[in-house]
Amino acid sequence: MKRQLILPGLLAMVLCAGLGCSTSTAQRLNRLDLGMSQGQVKKILGDDYIAGASMTDTNGSRLQMWEYTDKKTQETYRVYFKDGQLAQWGTRSDLDFPVLNLPK
């Protein structure tokens, strides 16, 4: 009986590895929440990103922008951090380097 349960599970794992079962970037974005750390965002979206911009604003806050590209759709998403906390995210076409405001 155990053999009957193990074989389909192994087959599913092999198929997923071979065919590239993965969650789209757009679906993973739904798991983000304002104020998350950069580490938390990496756990959800992965570390296959491009650090697209970094600056310090007039108040001395450190602003960073990462870009993720969905491998299937080629859509690019931007993730913005203020002082290491997630402040904004969305599609590349929707966002420029904004004035980032986090709730206090």
C-alpha cells in the first residue's frame, strides 16, 4: 500500500522538476505586505532580481528599487523599499521612483 502512494508522489515531483512547475511572479506578489523586510521579500519572490535604483532622499531615508521579471510572461515588476522595509510594488509601467511613505 505504501508503494502505491509513493510512486505517484515521485512521478509528480519528477514532472514538476522537468516541466518547471512554479508560481508566477504576479501570484507571489499577492503574498507581499507593506513593511516587510528585504529578507522576507526575497523568501517570497526569490533572489533573481536586478537592483534597479538606490538613493537617499532629502530626509536621509535610504530608498531602493528591485526589478523582478516573470520568466513565463516577461512582465517586469518593481519592488520599492524605504529604509529596508517594503513600501510599494507593482508593474514596471505603473511605477516610477516614487516618494515612499510607510505607515507609522
